[in-house]
Amino acid sequence: MLFKNCHPNYNGKGYIYHLDKSRFVHAMGSQWVCYDEIEPDFIEEIDVNDYLGYCIIEERNQTVT
């Protein structure tokens, strides 16, 4: 996750939306697109602090990981 000039919700809750991957088509590079409105199969509540290792935080032309 990339945060530009902002930051994660430290000590907060977040959500991971599990979607049916068969509904997506390859667009280009690492991008996949679903052209239809879909409902998540499952919504998982997470503790944001458990995922900070996956974050890149950019502030004023400097990168903090």
C-alpha cells in the first residue's frame, strides 16, 4: 500500500475485501479490472498495525518504509 502525503490509520481498524478473482480480466502490467459491479465474498476486519510492513509512506519527496 502506498500512502502519499498521508499515513495509515495507526492503531485503527481496516478492511480487506475478498473478491471473486474469476470476474477480473488482465488489463496491462500488474493491473486487473472487473467491468461489472460485484459484492465481496467476504469482508475481513484487520488491525492496521499488523499490516504496516506492507506500507510505503511518502512525505514531501522522501520515502519512509
